[in-house]
Amino acid sequence: LFLSTVHLRGFELLYQPEVVRLYLSLLTESQNYNTLEAAAGALQNLSAGQWTWSNYIRATVRKEKGLPILVELLRSDSDKVVRAVAIALRNLSIDRRNKDLIGSYAMRDLVSNLPSGQQRPAKNLEEDTVVAILNTIHEIVTDSSENARSLIQAQAIEKLVAINRTSQSARETKAASHVLQTVWSYKELRNTLTKDGWNKSHFQPAVTATPKATKNGKPGYDDTTLPLMEKNQDGYSTIDQRDKDCKYKTDDSLADLTEREPLKNDTNRKHYIRSNRPAVSLVDACDVKPQPVDSWV
């Protein structure tokens, strides 16, 4: 449970359910792209990493029915809004229940924003946004063959293969390759993929990426999109190390019954029209170690 705000001070005041409701209200009511980007970015930062407060925020966003609000904003015409929302969904999907819901309801919206190789979509999203979407998809399909199946059903393989083979962006190619390799790793899906005309060669990296060198000269990965607290910078210096190392575990016996309902569209929103999709039950599963997460800074 959240502590009373009377006993909180400093950065702890940011990690309260009232604050989450405020951000979700802005995402629901505002028509200003800067406001939408900032609100989604705030949720993105608050849900980044594996520490106590981040786990609270991920669960709170789900309980406050925030997931469908974010998913609908993937249809925004603003590049920066789509990018902030995509990364927020990636961080939120570290929570297993969120991952199941996002995989079932957000996949088609994520895929619709992807280019087909050199052909950019109507929104003409920037490279950073395309990479963010691909990384979000990768997080969603990791350790979830059902979400990978949803990706296939969303007709994403053709786009991913095209990006992997023809994109002029090395970052897009690498990100698409990671998704393809993860999908192919699920042996139970290979029969379906083969029937659709795909084979192992389509899921292999088109080029070999050169690892980015670290300060000590050893190979590393590009950390330009990691949250500051993962890069040992000063931006999160007020965070107690004990909180960073602590993993919050939800007591299922105390879970709010409302979070067991399927993800539903908010009928009060007038700007997006969603097609009917089958409901999905929340699934409990063991915690998994997430990939590095992005942060909106």
C-alpha cells in the first residue's frame, strides 16, 4: 500500500496514485501535443527500472485503467507523442500482467506505425520513434509466445523483414532483427511461420552490428536511451540504492478485483475508434528479468 502523503517528502511525492491519476487525466483530456508528450514521458520515467516505486507505478497505471488511454494515443499524428507513449508502454510491460494486456491490445497499433523497409508510413515517423516502437515490441514478445503469436497475426513479419533487409538506418535494422530472432526462437510458432512462406533466413540478422566501445575499451551496447539511473549519472542521485535493488512483489490475494477485468476501451473518448477485439484475462506469471528500458529525459 502507498504511504500517507503526510509522511512523504522529496521525490517520494511523485510516486503516488493521485499523481498517476493526474497524468492519465491530462492524457485523456488534453489536445496539446506538448502536454501529451510530457504526461506520457512522466509515466515513462516513473515506471522505468526495477525498484520499489516503479513496480507500484506499473500496477497503479493498470488499476487506474491507464493502459487503454496510452494505447489509443499510439494513433496520434504527433511523432513525439507516439514515441513517448511507446516507451512508456515498454516500461509498463515489465509488469507481467501489463505485458499480457499490452500484447493483446496494443500490438496492431504498434505495428501500424512501422515502416515497410524504405517506405515510411503516412505519419513519417522519425528514426528514434521507429526504434522505440521496435524496442517496445521486443519487450512485449520476450518470454511470451502468445504475444509473439499476436505479432504474427498483426501481419508484422513482412514489415520486420523489410526493415531488417532494406532500412537505411542501422539502428532500425538492429532493433527489427532482435524482434525477428525472438519470434523465431519459439519453436511452436515455426510451423505457422513456414505456412506463411517464411523460413529461418528471414529471421537472421542482415548485417553484423559492431558493438559500441565503452570507456575502458571493452565492447558494450549503446546506452543513449537508458534511464539516467542505469547510466550512473547524477540525475537520480536522490534515489536510495536500497529502493533500486528492491523488487516489489504484488500480493495476489490483496489484488483489486477491477484489475482482473479485461482491458476495455474508454467510450468517452471521441478522437479514436477502436475495432472490437476479444477480451483477455490477466495472467499471473513468474517475474522475468527485463531488457534495459528507455527513459524520457
